[in-house]
Amino acid sequence: GENVEQHPSTLSVQEGDSAVIKCTYSDSASNYFPWYKQELGKGPQLIIDIRSNVGEKKDQRIAVTLNKTAKHFSLHITETQPEDSAVYFCAASLGGGADGLTFGKGTHLIIQP
Amino acid sequence: KAGVTQTPRYLIKTRGQQVTLSCSPISGHRSVSWYQQTPGQGLQFLFEYFSETQRNKGNFPGRFSGRQFSNSRSEMNVSTLELGDSALYLCASSQLQGSGNTIYFGEGSWLTVV
């Protein structure tokens, strides 16, 4: 089955700086890559997703890049704000969805004031 | 538009008991999937239901089961609870079947087994 590795496990950045979280996946057939933000005591919230026919997608301060050849994808958050502090999860899917989403272990993002 | 609603939010059960968790998907969504979240294993796929039929299943023992009703609402059941079943159980819904479609999570049901 699919395996997703996520790094780093903890990331601390100064408010206003950029944050980058990286994920790699094992199955080259995966074609859907969402990112979720989870705040304490809440369920994961979809923040952005990308499909394998696209190399980059941007939504305001958030962007995701995908390198199919290297089988990795990254989340970029610019101009970080205190409310960006949370745990972020990447995930991958084979598209047909037989095994559900496979998630990375998460990155705890800390925004220092 | 209301999001995915899960009940109960918190519950405590004793080893050997069984538990039923409920999920109401976003209006118009016909697919419901369930995930287990623990500190050690992270987020793991349990199963997906679409049109009242289980379409996909993760690698969990048969003690974990579910069902979906004609109004797309879903329940999951865990029988003969073990301490290791303590987790956050998350329900997610999407318009179409399959994890390649955008799914939206509820707030989860926190289960503690003592």
C-alpha cells in the first residue's frame, strides 16, 4: 500500500516568515494530494489540495507544489500569522480510493510572535 | 451549510463493552468515510460507505463495523472494546465515492476505553 513520509515533525518560525512542510509518497499511481490543518480539539480542516495533472496550486498565502518524478509534494505558507499555529497533515490517494487517504504523521507548526 | 456532525463528542467505555458512533454528512454528500486518529498511529482509514454499501475497508479487525442509512447518515460500531481502541474517531463526507474526491471531516468523537 501507499506510504507517506512527512517532515519536519515540528517547525517553529517567526511571525511573518515563511514555513515549508515536505512530504514524500511511495506509490507512483497516487494522484490526489490534500493538506489538512488540525487545531487542538478539532477535526482536520482541508486547506488546499492538488491533483497529479497540476504542478503547483496557490490560494492566498498558501501554496502546494508537486513533483511527480521525485514523488514529493510540499506546503508553503507565506507571511505566517499566529492563527497558522496548528498541526498540518499531508495525505495521498490512489484516486480510485480503494484504501482511503494515507496520511503523513503530521507537522506541529509553531508561530513565534 | 452545516458541516459534518458527529455524536457523541466524548465518551468513556469499559473494556469488553461496545460503542456506536453517529455521523451526519454535509447535505448532498453521499459518501461517508471513517478514520481513527491516535498519537502513535496517526490518522488511519477504517472504511467508506456510499449508497448504503461499504465500498472500501482499511486494515482493522472485524470488531470495527459500520453502516449507512438511506439518508446518507452513518454509524460505526466497535465491539469488545480494548484499551488500544481509545482514539479520536473522525467521520468525513464527500459528494462522490472514493478518496480521490475532496473529503471534509467532522470534529470527531473522543473515545476513552478504561
